[in-house]
Amino acid sequence: MTTRVERSFRGISERLAVRYLTNLGGERVADDTVADEDGEWTATFSSDTVEIGPSLSLTEITVVFEGDEDALESLVDDFAQKAMRAGG
């Protein structure tokens, strides 16, 4: 059964999101998608600029993780940990 988890992260770039996902065992398969070689998960991402107050804006990355529930549990947690260290 395929599970879908959507999470948003502020303060990291698409480049960093791709690096983190490839460090977690994925390979870039499209401009906006990273997947693992075993087919257990895919992560599709998009970015937008969000306004924080009147003069501050940040990049917000939205990642949609899809795949095996067991694989996603650790993947999403590991990715979030990396993103929180880099972002805000």
C-alpha cells in the first residue's frame, strides 16, 4: 500500500532539498523528483516564496513523499532533521 506524506520546510533551497534526498539514498529522476533505486519511495518537491512580516521573505519547499509506509517513516524524519538544521 502506498502512503503519501506532504510537508513544508522554510529556509532551504531546492538545491539543498535535492542534496538531502540524495544523501538519504535517492537519485534525481526529474527536475522536481528524487526516488530511491529500490522503488520504495519518491519525493516530489516545489518551491515558493513566502512573506514573513512586512520586509522578510523566505523560500518554502513543499515535499510530497510517496511510497512504502515503513520506508517513509524514517525518510521523512531524517529529511526533516536535515532541513531544520539548515533552514528556519
